[in-house]
Amino acid sequence: MENIGKYYGKVRLIVLKQQKQYGIQLWEKEDWEQEGLICLYQLLTSHPELRDDEEKLRIYFKTKFSNYVKDQLRAQGSLKRRINNQTFEDVHELEYLIEDPRMAVENYLIFQECYQSFKNQLETKEEHEQLEKVVAGEVFRGRKAMLRRMQTYFEDVIK
């Protein structure tokens, strides 16, 4: 179509008003202009008599373009709903796939038993204090020696 710009100048304000009124994600100003041109071209192709009647052109274009924008908004909302309403899967059915970061109960009981027996075999108050610092994650002089001692004790008990 040779003079689409001339007709677009007559309906451009409708496009800008629709742009202000509705917000379509990812549509820039140029996208609104382009969609307006496409709708105008389709309208003038299907109704060539509108080229002569400016008032009817504006009415037809406003109806066609606002319906097009509403369709786009509906499609955008539909996509959001589809993403938000994904199928629900019960976690209890899939719990065997989820790795538990905690220690298993039987291992925890074995650890507690070993820890208590190690604690009972300590002789001095200083050793008890060092053990409490190790459990609390504190740094102190002799920590490595205490950890090595605990490791050998735990390995001997488990074997």
C-alpha cells in the first residue's frame, strides 16, 4: 500500500492512547507503532471504502486495534496462568529422590554413644573444655590434636 503513512497519521493517537492504557510485557514504543501499522494495513485491505471516510476509519481502527491489544493481554495472562498452575506433585511420593542432609537416626545414635564414651574417657577438665570447643566449632590451640584423637577413637569403636 503506497500511502499507509498518511492513514496511520490519522489513527496514531489511538495507538498511543492504547499504549498508555494497557501495558503489554516486552512491547516497546516501536512495537506498538508496528502493531498499529499492521492492524491498519489489515483493516484497509479488508475494507477499502474506509480510505475515503476518515471518521469511519478511526472508529473501525479503534475497535480492531483495541480488540487486538485485549487478545494479546489475554494470551499473556493465559501464559502466566499456565506457568502458575503447573501440576501438583505430592512430595511424599517423591521423597526417595530428595537427599536428606541430616544424619540417619541409627548413625546419630551410634555417634551419640561414641561421643559419650569418648567424653567419659577424658581425664582432665582442660580436655573436657577442649571437647566442648570442638563441638561448638571454636578455634583454639591443640584443636588438631583433639580432632585426631577423636578420629582414632571413633574409628576404633566402630571397627
